[in-house]
Amino acid sequence: MKAQELRVPTMAELFSKGEKPEVLFWVGCAGSFDDRAKKITKAFVQILNKAQISFAVLGTEESCTGDPAKRAGNEFLYQMQAITNIEVLNGYEVQKIVTTCPHCFNTLKNEYPGLGGTYEVVHHTQFLKQLLQEGKMTLEGGKFNGKRITFHDPCYLGRANGIYEAPRDLIRKLDAELVEMKSCKQKGLCCGAGGAQMFKEAEKGDKDVNIERTEQALETAPEIIAAGCPFCNTMMTDGIKHKEKEGSIAVMDIAELIASAEDL
């Protein structure tokens, strides 16, 4: 399926026809504007299209959730951004949201209810696992059969929300060899991008956090480092480049793994 053939309806478009999608895909700032993260967005949309899921995006009506502002300590800006989004979401009577970004996921799920925005919010790895369980999607390992894949736990997916198994179950479904880092799951190490650190220069120290995390990943001798967060993807990719391993080790989102396995 070519990029230009992707079907990505907007809420406004469906609303004007009197239609309502089953789920709203919250793309997020990274998935909308970052060239690398756009590939994750496209991969997930390809899967949604193939599974014939009724979905829509907000498009130009979607604004930042306010996560970076809140983590950086600007509560006023966060609330301004959040309330604007909540008014749009409630205006469309949105009930279920899926997102590929754990930062958006955590903010929408746990912090929007306090401002009047209560929705069923799921991370895309949870959603993909559910599609498999319901038989709406089949998965053949094929090209990933026997490949060594290690999974980096995003902070806001793992420790903040206790979601560890969904991405790992999907990797196993690819017939890949899942190899764990010494710091994983509840003891997972941050990639260094959370808490709005993505948007500032690293503070002085002996080693950047993403380099430390990349070294832990390399200890597992992986062929692929899997991620479930666009921020983590960036930090791990930078780490792999720093180690000059980009020619032999790929950093891929779970959605990209599945889309690639299905040749979407």
C-alpha cells in the first residue's frame, strides 16, 4: 500500500456525514511533525486500514496534549492546551482514543479526567494485541523468524501505567527471539527523553542516559531494538548512531515490525 493511498479520515469529515468512528487515533506532535515518527504513524494507519477499523484523526484540530509543558513545570500552559483539546474531543463525543505515544497516552488517560475529559485511552500495542485476539488481524513472523529483538520499555507505558506484556506478546507473535536487557520492565531504564528532557540540552555528566541505555541494549546482541514510543525511538536511534551500529542494528516501533511482517 503506497503512502498516497492511505485512508486517513478526519473527525470533521465524518461528522459532516453524520458518521462516528469506533476509535480516534491521536497522532501526537512527534507522529505528526517528526520525519522518523511519521513512519510509525503511517505503519499504524496501514494496519488500521488492513484490519478495516473505523477510525479518524483530528487533523489540524489536534494540538499538543500539554505533556511537555506540564513536565517542564508550566502548569498554566498545560491546562490551556488540555482544555482546548478536551473541548474539541467532547464536541465530537469521542469515547475511545488510541495513540502511538506513551506521553500522550498517559496524559489523556490519567490527567485529562481532572479537567473534564474522560475517555477510554489505549496504547497502540494494547490495541494491536486486541486486534489479534479478536481475529481482526493475523500475524505471520516470516522475515522476523528467529531474529534477536530486545524491547525498550517506555517510562510512561511501563512504570507509569504497568503495561509490559502487550508489546512483548506481539514480538513473540513474530516468531522472534525476545531477549531482555538487564534493566527491563519495572526496573527499566529511561531513554533520557521523558520529563521534557527531549527539548533541552543534556546536563553535564559522565555519560548521556541514552548512551547508557543503548549499551544495555547492545549487551543482548540484538538485531533489532524494538520501541513503543517515538521519543524512545529517537533516543535509541541516536545511541546506535553514536556507537556506529546503524548498519547492523535497526530501531523499530512495534507497529513498524507488524506492518513490515505483513508487507503493508
